[in-house]
Amino acid sequence: MESNERIMALERLLRKCPDMLTPLSVAKWLHTSKNTIYQLIKEEKLIAYKYRGGYLISKADLIEYLADTTDDAPKWSRKFGRNGNE
């Protein structure tokens, strides 16, 4: 999958996501911990803006981060069917 296709797919997945998110809401959308999101911000892998003592992350920056760091498809989806059989 090319970069543009990946970005369009991520935009479709996150279409109901607000334009600006807190680290906690990003963690909920990505099914990870807020500490993981804070670590990504600290390592400058995920762009965040300081606002009133906290951080805000734009949906566009989140999509860019995900497009740069994700694979095309999960490996299990190519190998196994719905019930776990090949």
C-alpha cells in the first residue's frame, strides 16, 4: 500500500475522531496506555502542542504518525480466516 492510500485509509478509520485530542483520548482511539502516548511525545515521535499545562495532538499529526509507523495489514489477517483456520 502506498503512502497516500495508507493516509486515506487512516482518515476513513478516524473519521469520527475529533480534530484535536488529548493524550488520553489518543490512547483510547489506539487501544494503548496514556503512558505510551506520553512516551511518544517525549521521544518526539508524535507531535503534540502544549496547551494550558497539558498536551493537544491534532488528528492530522496522529494520522501522519500512524502512516509512518504501521504495516500495510496485520499479519494474522493474511494467514488465518475468521475462525482461526487457514
